[in-house]
Amino acid sequence: MRCYFDKMVLVLLHAVVVLGLIAQSPAWAATTFFNSAPIHIPGIDDIGIGAPYPSLITVSGLLGSISSVTVTVYGLSHPSIADIGILLVGPGLQSVSLMDFVGSGEVSAAEYVFDDAAADYLPFVDVPPSGTYKPTAYDADGLIVPQS
């Protein structure tokens, strides 16, 4: 994910979120920022956004440019995984859709890591197992939506 962030917004989860950043600086190091508060998603018969909305993760104290961003979602549970959309938004409104219109069926206590370097996308059908995936968004025809 080629983004440069000072503050990040993670939208629509029922889970604990961890954001991993690697900054290019003289003292190269990976730094983790997180929001440990659960984010609740409306049920299958309800329409709406997660609460709290937005869920803010403040990023500060990094030197140099951010060269890598990974997002980990812990404990994702919902009766219909296809109803869940996760969007990461930076302070300049740059964004990446981490997950949208993926899978089908009930997801329970899943752990997903989103990383551009992952080998696979989340599937369009079935409940994806916990694992590491590229940010994945599908259109109504099941085609990957390109992200810049």
C-alpha cells in the first residue's frame, strides 16, 4: 500500500485492528499502532455503519518516509462476510479498500492481514480462512476492482 499517513481511519469492522508501519529512516524499524476497542457492525438485517465511526488510529513519531503499511484485523465475526467493507483512509484523504464484496457466508473470529506483498487476494465466494491477503475489492460481477 503506497500511502503516506499521519493519521489513519479504519472504517467498518467488528474486530481489533493493528496497523503496522515500516519507516525508512537511519534507524529502520517496524512500528505498530493500534486501536484495541472493538468496532461493532450492524447485523445482517440492519443497514448502517460500524460504531464507532470512524475508528481513528493516530500515527506519530516516525522519521522519514513510510515504506510499508500492513493492517491486521483480529476477531472478525459477522453473519455475512460479503456485507463487510473495510477502507483505510489517510489524512490527505488517500485511501485503499482493504476488503469489499469478498466471500460469502458467516465469518467467525477470523484474523486477516492486508499486505500488498501477499500472494493472494481474498476469494469472491466462500469464507476466506484467516491469513495474509492483498487488499481486495470486487465489483458485482466478481472482478477485482483496480486500486491505485
